[in-house]
Amino acid sequence: MSKKLSKKALDKVFWNWFFWNGCSQQAESMLGMAFGQSMAPAIEELYDTKEEKAEAMQRHITLFNTEAQVGSICNGIVCGMEEANANNQCTPEVISSVKVALIGPTSAIGDSLWVATIIPILLTICLSISQGASTSMAWIGAFLYLLTYPVLTCLLSRKLFYFGYKSGLEGMSKFMATGKMDILTNSMNFLGLLVVGALTAAFVTCSIPFQIVKDVFDATTGEILTDQVIFNADTMLDSIFPKLLPLLLVLCVYYLYAKKKWSPMKLMGVILVLAAGLTAIGYLTGFYV
Amino acid sequence: MSVIQIIAIAFFIYLGSIGSIVGNTIGWYALGRPLVASFIVGLIMGDVQTAMVIGVPLQIMYMGNVTPGGAVAWDLSYATYIGTAGALVFGKGMDMTQIIGLAVVFAGIGGLIGQIMWNVSYALNLPLNRIADKYARQGDTKKMYIPNVVYGQLIGFVCRFIPAVLLLSSMTAVSSQGDFASMIPGWVTTMLSTFGGMMAALGMGIILSFLLKKKWQICVYLLGFVMVTYLNLNTMAVAVIATLLAVVYYVFQIEQKEVQA
């Protein structure tokens, strides 16, 4: 009689992973312990003797890492493989090597598509809602995010888990081979870039507090106009290209972070120094009083 | 802040940190986001309106801070809860741009402590491997949750909750010393608001590094930028247009692929 995992055990595996994938993260096995705990209900159901259980448990607390929300597909695939193993259709060596092989692609997809694209986009939409609403209703954006993000992610994560269990590694590689994943990533990137561009223009501020104020003699009326701004650094720059300075600042940060590998802490320090410098200029030239 | 407020905020700092009991999806990726964090602090402190004014710029600034794991620059949860709470406590009587600047500074302080505590918990979790190993060797599947959830959580909770309570109580003690709006000199608040506005560039720059895969894509970014500066659209409008364009782009690519095949 072939062994089959019950729906209850599979659900337990999923929820264990969904809630506690990051509980015991450390440098030795990364998410290994969490993965082991997640797999425990499946192992309990598939194997009869203590020895078999011990052997199976030991191969699931080893090094494992992924972007956990999209990575639930790994748990699904491994559940399927353990089931096959219990029916003598798979070997522990294959399970272990597949697990290691899954780390790369699932983290890459999870990090670039879900974490670095979906979250910022959803946050941006919710931010815009907060911005657009009246001040007394500004919380609505935060509330929407708090509601939609966990629910959507949970649904996706669960779907991926069962997809992994049912179609296994072949199913996943077949889907990857269609190239739809790349196209989806491309399109999401496109969306993300447009939105980040808009956010830059709307929220980043940076200005040079410098202007020249003089009394001007108006020849047509013969009057002396006092305190006329004859030169303002920001007005001048904006007439060339609106919000030029904020844009340059962002591109500078991007360059230093992505190409020069500066840490965010270091960048923060530099921005603080710049802000202090600009403030000093403002006070020295009499822009601020 | 009252004792109850301090405990509530410290508890949410723990919930919003990486690997809390509610999971990263609800914790780190939702409760830990500055937009949500400021809303919750606002609820606890009874001033949601001001809290949301702080939350939006903090969210922009930390937009790039998304990935958990070794690459964490700040523990975002610490940064934003402390940032919003600090700004609400010390910013009484200041105008909004100054309050935002204040929030940025407190977020920096909170983030620094958060980063230290993350490293501490990351190290303290190491011996848990031995416990997991022991139970696995015994084939004790029913006990596998002990190292991961019980001990992992205990370490996580102690590392987040206790320092947060200490920090928030000392902030409360200092703030009761006087009226800070009148004590802080003008140039400091001017600098704070300049700093706050410029810090948004940090979040945007980091998120760009995730999204820019090819050089030409900088044009897409600039397109989003000029939609706001030249066309005077708000960010929501751009988000809607961007979604529609992305769908068109997706279908276009799929069809092109089918033609090739």
C-alpha cells in the first residue's frame, strides 16, 4: 500500500512554515531549523520507526535559505519527494540535492519579484491613498496595506506550496522554462520603476538655500523696490529641469549603493553631513534668519 | 508616555521584527513597515493624524529596506516605532517639517539599537542548532518546534522588548524635563527638516538598485519622474497609469514570444 500525505499534515507543514520560518535564523543553518520544524508533521505521518524519522529529520535541519514567502514552494516539493521516498521511489540523496538546488532560484524570484517589487508597489499605492485622503483619513492607506499584504501573500504562498507538492520539481522547471516568469518580472520592474520615479519627484526634497536680494531701482516709475530677489539658486535650477537636485541626489545614492557598495549607514551619514552643509550655507548667506 | 503605552509600543516593536511569533509576512513585512508602524503608534499615543504625517516620509526613506537576513542595515521595526514615538513625544509645538526631521533622527537612533540587537539574536540563535540536532537524532518530530519557536522566540522577545522598554522610558524621562520645541535652537530644526527631505533619496536610491536591470530602464524611471514634474500628476495617478502600461507591456512580450516560437 502506497503512503500518501493527508491534507491535515500538509496544512500543518504549510502553516508551520508560514508563521515560523524566520524564528531561529542564524548563520549556521539559516532557516534550517524552521524548515525542519515545518517538515515534522509530514515526517511523522510518512515514516513508522524512530530510526526512519530520525534519519528524515536530520536531513531537514541542515542549511536551508530562501525568500520564505515564495519559498513555500520548496516545502511543497520536498513534501512530495518525501512521500515518494516513503514509497521507495526516491532516495534521501536526491531530496537533499534538490533542496540545495532550490535555494538559488526561489530566493532570486522571491527577493526580486515579491520583496523588492510587489512590496514597494503596494506600499506606494497605499502611500498615495494616504496622501490623497484628508488628514483625518490618512490612516486608511496604512490600514489597507496591513490588510491586503498579509492576505494576498498568504494566498500566494499557500498556492505555491500546493503547486510544489502536486507538480514537484518538474512542474516548477516546466513553468520556469516557459519564460513567463521573466516576462512577469520584466513587467513588474517596469511598473516599479515608473512608480519609484513618481515617488522621487513627489517626496525627495533637496535645495540650495542661496539667493541674492537687493534693492532695485525701477526706471519706469522711478521708485526704489526694496528686497527684490534677483537670483535664487532653486528657481534657476528648476527652470532648467524641475526638481533637478532631488533627482541627482537619488542617482548619486543609487550609484554609491549599487556600484560602489556603500552601506546604507554610511550613506545616511553622508546625507546628514550634506544637510548640515546646506543649512550652514543658508545661514551664512542670510537665506535663513 | 504612560507605562501602558511604553509596553504596547515595545511589544509591537517585537511583533514587527524579523521572526516574531506572527511570522514575517504579518510581522516584518506588514507591522514592521513604517507606514503601518506609524499608524499603530498613532493609535497607541492617541494622535493618528500627526503619526501618519510622519509615517509617509519615513516609509519613503526606508522603502529600500526590505530584505531580512544578513543584509539588514537597520532593524526597521525599531527604527520606525522609535522614530514615530520620539517625534510625537518631543515634537510638541513644532511644525510638520520639523517633526518629520525629528522622526528621522529618532529612527536613526532606534535603527542603530535594532541593528545591534539583531546581531545579538542572530548569534544567540546559533546554539539552538545543537538542540534541534538532538531532537532530530531521536526522531522526535513532536518536539521540533521547541528550538525554533520556543527558544527562538524567547531570544527574539528578550532582544527586542527589553531594550525597547528601556529606550522608550528614558525618552519619556528626558522629554518631561522641559519644552523641547523652545529649547532646540532654530538652526537644528532647520537642519532636521532639510535632512528629512534628503533622506527620502536613500530609500529611492536603494530600491532603484533592485529594479534597474538594464541601462535603458533609467528612461522608465525618468518617465515616472517627469509625469509628476511636467504633467503634475499625483503619485496615485502614476500608479494607475503604470499598472495599465505594465499589463500592455506584459501582453506585448507574451505575443512577441509566441510569434518567435
